[in-house]
Amino acid sequence: MKVARLVLKIVALSLSVAALTCAVVAYWNELVELFDYTKSKIQRRTCVSEYDDYEE
């Protein structure tokens, strides 16, 4: 009985990893776009000039 539970846990873990891999592959473009957007927002915040408040 313990062996059957171990086998079922291994199968469940394998299926979970496969589902996660499929989700990453399916949404790869969206993940890359999200990463690029986040990267550009962070770069804009760090490159703000200290004199932006004084523009006419």
C-alpha cells in the first residue's frame, strides 16, 4: 500500500511539472512582454533627471 502511494505521488508530481511547463510554453509571449514592460518601467524610474521638476 505504501508503494502505491509513493508511485501515485511521483505521478502527481510529474503531471504537475508537465502542466507548469505547458503553461509557460503557452504564455511565453505574454511573459516576455510583461518582463519587457516591467524592465522599461524600472529603467524610467531610475533614469529620472533631478531637474525634471524645474522644466518650464
